[in-house]
Amino acid sequence: MGELVDVVREGAVARVVMHRGGNNAIAPDLTEELEAAFSELGADPGCRVVVLQSAYERYFSVGADLTGVGGLDRSAPDAEERIVEMVRRTARGFQAVASCPRPVIARINGHALGGGCELALCCDYRVMVEDGRSRIGQTEVGLGIMPGGGGTQRLVRLLGRAKALPLLYEGTRLGGREAEAIGLVWRAVAPEELDRTVDELAGRLAKAATLAIALIKDAVDRGQDLPLGEALEIEARNFARAALSEDAVTGVVAFFQKTQPEFKGR
């Protein structure tokens, strides 16, 4: 699809494969291609699940490409605004992943550090290898900086303040099992089980009522920071949309007939 991101279709499952510079360092060129890929897949009714993965054996993503930050003129009067705009560009690409109406699985086959962890946090499922080497974490503080791709917001929402703040303050690097134990990843598996686990999950989701899943995702994302009454109104509206869908008819008929429904995602 692009110079740094390939999209490989396997029926209803799309694989978005990153291949930037040997380690998928996060930079505007990569995030812009991710934004384009996820926007296109989110609008494609034939795509029912997306797997985000790396083309490289040892790295999911090592985090920000620091050459951009290191080359900034800190004495320039607009230095702060230039950095803010750079962060906003990254945020737009990451948000396209987070808001994709399809279930998104991160296949974490190696290090996911700093911005790489932030990118994984944009996905609905994180399946990580446990190989004794690979680590995940928000490591920016060790460089004297802080997360700028959503880490201070998404990690706290995922784990809660009490668990997230020590990870952010100390730049902790977790192995797969450690990350699974605190809920940072959905599953940590041995290297030989990684593809099977991801493929089985993608297969289950591809057969699910993906329109209902999209509406669930929307209700959670829009409602999580609202007063309960407003959030419940979003849920009610989305429930109505789901109830009026073809998939709802399919599901109800299959329930009464005691058969497996074949959802179409509409």
C-alpha cells in the first residue's frame, strides 16, 4: 500500500504490516501511512478484523525516531509549537488505529517501547510473545521526555492510575507474562504459539457480529469520560442501531432455530 506499511488481505482479515528502518521507529511518515491504511480498512465492508504487526523478527516498534527531536532548534521562538504540531501528527495516525470500527489485534512479536507501546495501546487486543527478551513499556522518562502519543491517557484508562503511574514514572519495561498479569496485554504466549493465537482470535472475530462490535467500541470510547446519564444515552442509541441491523435478525433467527448465525457485518 505504501513505502512503510503493507496491507495483506486474507479473506475478511486484513494485516497491516509495518516495515520502517528495521525497527519501526515512530515518525510522521509511518503514522501517516498507518492513518491512511486504517481509514481505508475501516470503510471497507469486506474487512472484518485488522491485525497490526511488524515485518521484523525482534521489534514491534522501538518508539519515537529521536532524530526529529534531536534536530530541533530549541532556541527558536516557535520551538514549542513545532513540537506540539509534530505530536499532533502522531496522534492523528494513532487515533485512526484506535477509532477503527473493526476489531484491531496487535501482534507484538518483539520490543514495543515508548511510542511502540502507545501504538499497541490503540489496539483492542494485544497478543505478545514471551521469549525472555521482548519488552513493552512507556520508557520515555529515561530519555528525559514523556509520552506524546497518548501514553499518559490510554495507559491510565486501561490500567487505572495506581498501576499506570509507577510504569510511567519509572519507564518500566515488562516482559510478556508481567504485562499480562497487570492487564497491559491480553495474552502472552511462547514464540511458537504467537501466530496460532493471533490467527484463532482473528478467525473468531471475523465470524462475529462486527457491526455490533463497532457500536460497542463507539459507545465505550465516547461514553467513558461522560456522566453516566449521557453515556447511557449513547448506549441506547447504539443499541437501537444494532437492533435494526440485518445481523440482529440473523442472530435472533439463529437463536430460535438453535443454529450458528452467519453474520454479515451490516
